[in-house]
Amino acid sequence: MRHIGKAISTVLLVTNLGGVAQAGELAKGKELHEFNCLSCHGTEVYTRENRMIGSMDSLITQVNRCNVNLNTGWFDDEVEAVARYLNESYYKF
Ligand code: HEC
């Protein structure tokens, strides 16, 4: 599963080099999130009433924390892409 995620993120990264920042970044974040982040919690933690995250900064920090626990080896731009995707879809800061 993780290998598939890596492969897809690599493809997305390469196709993203041409520019088209925003849409490409969100698509990349979505893929990375779907393949890596739904094993412990679903998306309900992002929208629950007493959610922990209150700003874009702490969202990036939390994505990084979960990411480090997972040992995915994501680069900063991948962490940021996932944080942006979560913000666009759920947090809306
Ligand atoms: C090893 C298990 C695990 C995995 C895999 C995991 N998380 Fe988490 N995550 C947690 C736990 C535990 C919490 C805290 C949940 C709670 O307080 O109920 C959490 C909470 C969060 C929150 C905060 C939710 C809130 O309250 O606003 C975010 C954002 C988040 N995770 C993002 C991610 C992302 C992005 C990934 C993929 C890189 C990921 N998680 C993968 C365990 C995990």
C-alpha cells in the first residue's frame, strides 16, 4: 500500500513540475492522504466539534507529527501539500 502511494506521489510530483501549483498541489495532497493517513483515524477527526487544530500552522505541525510517527519519509513540500488539502477540504482557515 505504502509503495503504491509513493509511486503515485512520485508521478504527481513529476507532472507537477510544469507549474500549475495550486490544483496540482491539492491533488498530490489528496493522494498522499488517502494512501497514508486513514489507517488510524478517518476524516471525522478533522471535523469533530472539539478538534485539536486551530490554525494553519498547527495543522502543518500536526500533519508532520503524524507523518513522523508513520515514518513515510515525506519531504516538506509533501507535508505542506497534505496540510493544504486538509485545509481546503475540512479546516478552512
Ligand atoms: C499511527 C496512527 C496515525 C496515523 C497513521 C495518522 N494519524 Fe493523525 N492522528 C493520530 C492520533 C492518535 C491523533 C489524535 C486523535 C485524537 O486526539 O483523538 C491524530 C490526529 C490528527 C489530526 C488532528 C485532528 C484534529 O483534532 O484537528 C490531524 C490533522 C492528523 N491526525 C493528520 C494526519 C495525517 C495527515 C496523517 C497521514 C500522514 C495521519 N494523521 C496519520 C494518529 C495517526
